[in-house]
Amino acid sequence: MLEGLQIGSQGAAIIGSGSLQPIEPKFGIVELPYSWTTSAQAYKAYDGELGDALATLADARNLKIISWWENGFRHVTNNRGPIKVPADLDGLKIRVTPDKMRLDTFTALGANPAPLAFGELYSALQQKVFDAQENPLSIIYTSSFFEVQNYLSLTGHVWGPASLIISKRVWDKFSPEDQGVVRQAADKWRDAQRKMITDSDIDLVEKLKGKGMIVNEVDKASFIQAVQPIWKEYEATFGTDLMDTLQKYRQEG
């Protein structure tokens, strides 16, 4: 899909922003664990200087990021028991997305992470090939993981943005007036989509409880402490300017 956008054979797409890492490693910054305390904090960063800096990087790859949408916070489900502190992940075989930082993060937390195609995940959990997985609440519910997982721990380890991208080759054919119309519509639906995520997350916890899942909060301070080596390891990849911009928005709260 990214290749199609770059050469103009595909006009537009909404893509989880971390998926841009193969063409620009600095997009891995969106996957840094425990970057954001709240969604509102992340919105300010991506609608501000952090989003602008990443959009500039994408532009150099023939991708025009028009607006920052949301995938939401990711949480852990498993069949062994409640995850409250990192030690509860010790040795747990967990399916993660196939990017190095996610693998490194769960290794640092003491788990045994491995990648797997999403389409194979339900059956892998059902057959106990994996003990656990991590995804946003909407995916956990719509994929019926409650049928094959007993525990939901609200780790909130990553807040993921999604990028509304138009191929630069297509974008450059639009008149300035049409570009303005598209941006206005994109921002309108960015705000609507974010509200949908926020509203549904509250509802989904109750729905998952209703499906029999045992839901618990976690000691986030202990998780934040455990992933500090990941931040240090990736500083050189993202560069001082991008890290300083992210830290500025984190400190604003």
C-alpha cells in the first residue's frame, strides 16, 4: 500500500503511523512505549510540531499526511492471569506486531514476544500457540478475542496515531482551493473519529466484562520504569530534534 501511495497508483489511505517505519525509521517514535498519559496530550503533539516534523519526513517519501487520526491505546489480554506489574509478564508468550521496538519493549518487560500475521492470531490463541496478545479495545472486541482470552489488563503501553495519507503525486494535481477543502474535511472527521474512539473505549470495557473477561488496571509507574532502556536505545535512531519535540509535549501534560 505504501509503495502504491509513493508511486501514485493508489490515491489515499488511512494507515497506522508506525507502519511507515520501513520507509522512514524515525516514524518508530510513534511506537515509543508510555509516551502519552492521555489521548488529549497526544492530540496536541500530533496536531502541533511533532506531527509537522513527521509530515515533513513523509513528504520527502512522496507521502502527504493530511491529518492525524487515532488507533488508540493498546492493552494486553492473556489466559494466565491478571497483569498488574511487569513481573506478571515473565515468560508469557505474547503475539506482537512485527516491528523491532514492540519486540524489544515486551522483551524488556520480561515477556516472550513473537510476531504473527493478524489473520492467524485468533486461531493461534485458540490453539494456545500464544498465551497473550496486545491490541486496542476495539480490535479485542470486534475480533472476539474474549472467546479465547480470559484476562484484559489495561496496560495502555502505546497510544497509536493513524495517518490519513494522500499520494503526493495525486495531491500535487489538486488546485490550492481543492487542497483546502480536503484538509478541512479531513480535520472535521479527525475530530469525529477521535471522539468515536474515546466514547467506544469506555463502552467496550463494560462490553468485554459482559463477555466474561476479567479486567484490571495496572501499576503504570512500574511499567514506565521497565521500558526506560528502550527510550535510551532508540534515541540515536530518532535524533535529538524529534526527541526534544516529543518531550516538550510530554512535559506540558
